Amino acid sequence: MAGLSVEVTAAGDRSLVRVVGELDLDSAAILRRPVEAELSAEPAHAVTLDLAELTFVDSSGLALLVELRRLASGAGVQLDIVNVRPGPQRVISIAGLAETLGVPPAPPHE
């Protein structure tokens, strides 16, 4: 059973959240809790979600990413999503969420 692990490191006014594994219905809470904590930290700071080791995302995972962007915006916190692998990037693009999540769209599939 593949799972999800999350590692949070803070440096100055920025937190880096490294996501490893599969983001789906069963694992969404594992990411939600630490990111929400970072978004509500005082003083407010920027948060970067590093998805370099995210291997899979389903609709529940996409919904969580959209929700985290909404929460960050409401809190006045910059939330960046970086290093999206081709598989998850393609799912994000197919769902029409590349712009919403601030990630480049996947290149056209040949």
C-alpha cells in the first residue's frame, strides 16, 4: 500500500512542505493538517509545496490543493506549488486546474 509522507522545514519567512507518495482520498488529511498549520502560523509567511516526489494525485487530492490555495489566499499567505512531476501535472492539466494552482500546464500528449 503506497502512502503519503509530508516533511515541513522552515527557513526565515518561508516554509517548505515536501510531499512524497500518493495524494488521494485516504491520504489527503496527512497533507491538510501540516499545511493548514503553516498557513495559520504567526507571523504569516510563504509556503512552498514541493511535489517532486508526488507520484499520484486523484480528484480528492486535487480538491485539497485547490482548497489549500483558497485558504492561503484568504489568510494573505503566498502558497507556491513547485516541481510537479509529469503524471500529476497531466492530471492537473486535464482537470483544468493548472492556472488555478499556479503550475505550468502539461505539454500536449503525443
